[in-house]
Amino acid sequence: MLCGIATFIILYATITSLPGPLADENHVLSRALKLGAKIRAWISGTTFLLIGSSLLFLSTAFKPFIFFVVLYSPDGLCGLLAIGVLERLRIFRGSLIHGNSDEIPPFLQIYTTTVFEGFILSFMLLMISFFAILFIQARDRKKIFLEAHARAVSLPAEHSD
């Protein structure tokens, strides 16, 4: 699982360091990816905060809450989706859920599932970034129009005599 996560860290670091619009901090794509990553970090941080605060109370009363938070967090839902899709496509002979897949090493099963989950989460980040692009462009456009209007109002009117 850690290898799958490391794979995505290396991929994101490579993509954002290549020359192009994502390397330019003022480009709208770079700003949108940064905003999308912040939103995604807040979602994951909130999930881990809820799980961590629930684990402080190790009584059995909080175990259903922990299960609910883990299952219905974006990471949990994408993990279940990844397992379900890989099971449905019969990528592995046997079952990932029940653990009767002996033909493929467990490392490859976990790595493939984690990488597929990462692609699903990346698609979510892409969608968040897409809507962030729309938001950033609308905000910038409004700012430009307000500045142009302020300049037009402050210019002295020309009189023809």
C-alpha cells in the first residue's frame, strides 16, 4: 500500500515539476490544481481527525462511528469502488475481499488496488480542480471588469469646444 502511495507522490511531483502550465505558479491550471489539492487535503485531514478523535475513546460505543467515518470518507468509498471494479473485471483469480486469490502475490493485489484507488482519487481531484478553474476564472474576470470600469470612471471626460 505504501508503494502505491509513493507511486502517486512521485507521479504528482514529476507532473508538477515539468516545464509547462503546471510549473508556472500564476497559470490558472497551476492555481486550480493547488486549490484542488488544498480542498482534498482538508477532506482527508477532517476524516483522519474524526477517526483519531474516535480512537481516543476506545470504548465499544464509538466503534460504529469509526466504521461509518472510514467507510463513508472519500478514501473509503474510492477503496471500495476500486475493490469492486477489480473484482468485477476479474483482474485477480479468486476474491480480494475474501482473500482466496492464491495465484497472484498479495503485494501485487494490494499495489494494483491502491494504484487504482489513486486513479479514482486523482479523477476526483481533477473534477475539483476543474470547478476551481471555473471559480478562479470567474473571479479574475470580475476583477478585471471592475478595474476597467474604475479606470473608465476616473478618466477625465473630453470636452469638444
